[in-house]
Amino acid sequence: MRQENLLEIFESIPSAVNQDAHLVHRGRFTHALLKISIDTATYLMEIRGGKITQLTREMPLFQTADLSIRANAQAWAALWEKFPRPGSHDIFALHKRGAMAIEGNSHLLFSNLQYIKDVLSTPRRFHGA
């Protein structure tokens, strides 16, 4: 899958999440800034009360974030497959294999773990191969 297609898929996450009442409810106490990188493209995702309030690709050079999650396009494409292979089924499996880096506020990550995993795997429901 080409990087441009992956970026379009990633950019569809906010509307999919914000329309999912169950997911928004699960994340109702989540307030975070996530810096997400797909190859060289970096996004800032702002989450407030379980809704993604902003997704921007343009940000200041030294923009801080609560969590930074980086992977190449192949890792993101593997995560978003309809039936992901073992080792690609969630962000921790990818991290364990060395295909994804997760850095930042571990308390925020672990206290909102299922919500964050579900948000980042949302494209699987709509774009999975």
C-alpha cells in the first residue's frame, strides 16, 4: 500500500472515532496530545473527552506531546489489515517486534490503553484488506 493511501486512511480516524458512541464513552476521561508518525509524515492528534478534537500535520518544530508513536508504513498497514497477522495485531505487538516505537507518558498510556489501541486500530474496521 502506498504511503499516500495510508495517510488518507489515518486521516479518517477522527470522524470514525467521533461517530462511535461506545468508543467516545470509553475515552471520556482521556485528554491527550499524541504525536503519530507514519514514515516521515507526522501528525498531532488532540483527544479531549474521548473525541478527537484536532488532527494536524502542520505543527511547530518542537511541538511537545504526551505520547509519541512512530512506525513505518508497512507496520501501520499490517496493523490495519482486516485480520492482522500475529505480531501485527496491536501497537504492543508491533513495539515488541521493534516495528513501532512508543515513548512518553506511560501513566497516560496504561490508564487509557484499550481506548488508545482501539483508536489507532479504527481503520481496520473500514479499510482492512
